[in-house]
Amino acid sequence: MLSMPVVDALLCNGCGLCLTVCDCEAFVFVGNVVQVIESPDCGYCTDCESICPTGAIHCPFEVVIEENYEISIE
Amino acid sequence: MVIEADVLKSIPYFHGLSSEELEAVRARVFEQVVDRNDMVILEDEPAQAVYFVVSGAIKVFKTSIEGKEQVLCVVRPGESFNDVAVFDGGPNPASAVAMTPTRLYVISKKDVEKLLREDSIIATNVIGVLARKVRHFVSLVEDLSFRHVTGRLAKLLLEYAGDHEWAGTESTSKPKLTQQEMAAMVGTAREVVGRSLKALEEEGAIRMDRHRIVVTNKKILERMSGVPAA
């Protein structure tokens, strides 16, 4: 499953700014709040997170060491 | 294009105005509609007007000679930008670009000056708006003791990377961090985290791989964090 931004429906005020900033149409209104739909075009730009006035959208990052890093530096 | 009084009322500049006063403002407002990525103002150009976001969002930023961008703020509905240049008579201090299709209300420099002279409520409101902006920028200046923030962020990434207590656990159980959380953890603004991540990427310490921050060179990251290499 593709990692996508996450919306906290309790914080969403339905302003729709995320819909307008998103190039890949990953946000849809369901009732008065937005939901995320999986989009292969999502490049995880995090514009939706930065534009959200209520902090309802999260783009979490996993921090990992490069695979084979230890081998490659030997 | 109709200038809506209800929208004007929601803008902090015009809080508490009577219908007549709002009408005087309305007569001096014009509307501008811009598309995503349209430049609204350019840094160092003469200031022509103050802008109010009605819908959409505007990014206010400065660009260094090397082309690095520092976001100063994101302006959302109800908020204004380019106020400083209109009031101090200098050029635009920063550039502004539309992040989304955006509707703006615009008042020319000359008309803003007239409104301030004519209406003390607007003058008081403007002082409040500018004071909040000064507070925001003071906080940003504090954050932009920049090298320090990059170092703290490098340290945080090292802690969250492979050799931490959850190393080897299932990917789904590893904690993930948003840029907002990283900002809170290193004591800075989200805007500064974005720039610091870019700086770490340019140094070859990390690679942004969609939802992953991949540590590509731990030694560089350790050097930048000030943590002695193991």
C-alpha cells in the first residue's frame, strides 16, 4: 500500500485548501471533511501539510539507513 | 466581480467597522484572481498595494543568490501580505507566489494611506496585524540561527535512523515523523525544517525518498550533528 498523507477528521475544518494545492487529486470531500485517496502520482511534496490551517494533515516520514550502507563504506 | 462586505468584515484590518465604514473600504478594493504558481509580487520591486487572501493560499518567500528559498510565511484566507512595504515606502521585501488558485482583494498603497488617515479603527487594527507579524518574524529570526538547526535536525535523524532502539523492528512499528513534529523536537519552525532537510540532502548526508528520509552517509550526518563518530 502506498504511503499517503493522513487526515485527522476531527481537526479538519473543511476549508478545502488541500484540494486546491494537490496536483494529484489525492483529497476528496466526504461530507464536510476531506479524506485521502491513494494516488500513484503523489510525490509526497507535503504542500498539503504546510497549507492546512488546522494541522489536520500529516505527512509522516520514516527515517532509515541506506540499505547496504555498512557494506558500501567498507 | 463583487467585493463582498462579509469577506471584508472577516479580515483583521477591518474588524469592528460599521456598515458605512465598510462601504468606504469596499469602494477602494479591487479583486485579483491568480492561478497556482503565479507570481503576485516580486522582491525589490516598488510596492504598489497590500493584498488580502480571500480564498486559496500565498507563499511569501525570499530567494538567495544561490537560488535557495526561505519561506517566510504561508498566507491563508483573511490574512494580508506586503503590508510592510506599503507602510514604510520601501520596495517589496519578499516575493509572493500562489500555492493554489487564489482570489485576492487588493488595496493600492495610496488608498490604504487614505483609509488609515480617515479611520482610527483601521489604524488600530493595522497596528495589531503588524505587531503579530513582528512577533512571527522575531521567532523566525531566532530559528534562523540556521547552522544550529541543521545540526540539531541531523542529530534527531541519527536518533531515529537504524541503530536506535527500534532498529530491526517491523517497519510499521517504527515511529515516523512529520516535518511539524521534527520542528517541534528541534525547536524551530516547519519552514526551517524543510530548508534544513534540503541542506542535509545537498551535503550528501540524506536522500529524500518520498515518505522516507534515507541516511546515505552516516559519517557526514554525525559530523553535521556534532556527535562524535562511533
